[in-house]
Amino acid sequence: MKRLFISLAFAAMAIFAMSAFTVSANGDCEFTLFGSAQEATDPENSSNEVVLIDGDAGSGGVSKDLPAGTKATDIDNQVNLKYYHVAPKTCTLGSPRIQLAIDTDGDGDFDGNAFGYVGHAPFGGGCLTGVWDFNDMTDAVGRWDLSQVGGGMTLNWDAMEAYLAATYPNYQILSGSLVEDGYPGDSYYDLITIGDCTFDGDDDVAVGPPTSGEQCKNGGWATFNSPRTFKNQGDCMQFVNSGK
């Protein structure tokens, strides 16, 4: 079984900043869980480890940086996920979504997002509740909103590819993220694929090290097992301050 190494940090996202930890699979893939996202157990299968986003605790998600020069054609058929909204939660006002950070001119700077709304119709229509549902985000549904980079709001994947290539010949996709905006209720996610990497949560996990005293408070010290476990909050904060 591959081993995931998780380091707690504060991740600056394109539209917000929040606490995060990074998940690496054998060094080949690296995902960042941020905000209220956490590893959890499938509500219908106790042997399956998944990602839980607790909307009552605020926004959260999972992100992955992409190699320099990545185009939409490079990740065709490689952007998908499974989701399970616990009733009565459903898709709401553009949440959840896959968010692709676009650099329009290839200079390495973020210029705007492409939003792909989870569901089976534009703007999250046809979203299911109380069952596991699979979304291929590169399908024919007009789910992609490119309004931040001057495009249409109901494009399918092929139309998005064509628009970006024609409008911004030097564009690149910097990262891909699953994002929830913090609407009340729980949602579970599995088999989150961005590019040629899939995060399913079904791995051995090492958590740490803490990078701030705040992460040690309110029982946070007990969640770490890397580089070691901590006896109490004070022990955790001593490590943050001294590295020992």
C-alpha cells in the first residue's frame, strides 16, 4: 500500500487562504486538503476511506498543482470525482465545483478561474442527494463557467478547450481544485482525479508536522503523528517553537 505523507501548512488559494495539509502518494502526486476538508470513512462502506467536507465548519476542498504548460487537452478524461451529499444537502449556488486556475498568457501568474459545477446540468442542476454519484467533468454537459476569463458560462469541456486555445494561445492551467463554499451539511468525496493523479483517501497516513501554535490548540496536538506524537498541547507548541 502506498504511504501518504501529510504536512500541515497554511495554503494561499487563488480566492481565499486557509489552513491546509498536503498529501503525497509515493512522491508522484501531491494534493492539498484545505479548510474543513478531512479524511473520513464512507457513510455506506466502513472499509472505504474518503474525504469529508463539513459545511457547518466552513468552506474547504482538495487541490493539486499541475505541471507547467498544462492545457485542457492534456487532462481530457482526467478530471472527475464521486460525491455523496448527506440529505438535505445538495448543490447550491455554484458549490461544489472543480476550479481550474488559469494563467492566460503563460507568465506563471494566476489570471482567473474556470469553474466546473458538479451535477448533471449547467450550474449544478441534476445534483443528487443521499447516494454516491460519479461526475466526469470533461463530459458533454455545459457545466463550465469561464466568465472570469471572458468566456461563456455554460460551456462543455470541448467548448472550453476550444475557447482557451483560440483566445489565449499561451495559456496554461496552474492547478485544479475541488471547492465547497461552506453551505450547511456534510458531503463526502472519493476518487478525486485531477490530471493523471487520483486521491481516494485509502492509504496509510502520516500527519504533521505542526507549523503554528494555533494548530496545537483545541486538541489539535493529538492529531499529529509526524515527526512524532505529542504528549499534550504544550509539547506540540514546544516543537513549533524549537523544532524538538
